[in-house]
Amino acid sequence: MKKTITDKTSEQLHIELQKERIQEMAYYREMAVGAFHIIAYPGVFGPHRDGVWFAGQLEIHKNDEVLDMGTGTGILAFFAAKKARSVLAVDSSKNAIRSCKKNISINRIKNVTTKVSDLFDNITTSQKFDVIIAQLPYRNKQAASEAQRTVWDSSFRTNKRFFSQAARYLKPNGRIYFGHCDAAHPEEIRDIAKKNHLCIQSVASKRFGKLTFFIWKLGRLSES
């Protein structure tokens, strides 16, 4: 059947969705997410349905020490903190960490700490985690601003750095939960992970509109 001019690929739909999310980042926002009251300062990526669903799929144990990479408002860290011993929430954006700290205070969360860090740059290799959570910018698209860099990853630089370093920060049998989308080059991301000797297991997937979001659990290949 011939496509009409109004037909759009999942890739086009995903780019449009990301552009909408970039635009909304220009504003201060407040929202209820489950039991949490969340604020997002301008320039900070806010919680959305796919991210909240991701949070609900995490397998966290009571003694787990967790790293939330690219925390934004802190929402994934807060869901993890309900089960974990402790959570370190990191982000390269000072405004994101400002939002996260404010949300920690508003919601009276005791076991989440924060750190400004571009991926693992300000985390020592002596710090090891049972769980690393990552929902990174996952489209290979040129990013010209800080807001765009929250959703677009030029030449997959951020993903390549993350997967080349992450295993060093895992405890034995530690695991990574990684969120992604079917319209954003998942096979290329999978190849990057495999090249860094990580095994990949599909945990869950869910359709939101015309896009499918999914979660991988990754670990060291030597421990699989």
C-alpha cells in the first residue's frame, strides 16, 4: 500500500517527540509522579510516561547500592530508593542536580545523594554499585545545545563512553538497567555494548503511542 503524505515512520515520530520534550525544557514545571511531587527547573528533562514505566520495572534489593546515571529530576533514583540501601544520583547538568536536590528535600528522601559528573568523570573507581540505571540520550543526531544533548547523542559519543567504563563500577554480579526505544538505532547501541564485553538480556517492553520502549539488563560477559 502506498504511503500518504501524512504517514510517518517511527523514527520521524520519535524525533518529533524529542523536539517537543526539548521545547518544554525551556520552562519551570511541577508535577505529581506516583507518590512524588517533582519540580524541573528550566533546562532539565522531566519525567514522562516511558520513564515512569521504566522505574517500575527495576529489580532492586534492600541492600543494593545504586547509581542513577543522568538523573535529571531524580525520579528514577527516587523509585530505586524505595527499595535500595542507597542511591547516588549523578548528572552533568548543574541545573539537573539542583532540581534533584530540591526534590529530595520536598519528598523527604533520606538515602539519595547527588553529584555533578559527566558520566563517570567525578566517580572514583573505588566506588562500586550493585545496580547502574541509565536512560541516556539515544539518537545519533547532532546536538547543538545542552537541552538537545539530553535526547540526542552526536555519533553516539555518550553511549560509547558509558559502555566503555560502566563495568569498572559494578560489583561482582552487578547489573545495568538501560532504557531505549525501537526508533532510535537499538542495534547500534547493542553492538556498542557487546564490543565492551557486556551481555544483554531483554527485560521488558511497552508501547506508548506508535513507539515501543524497552529495557535491557546488562552484565559482564565473564559472569553470564
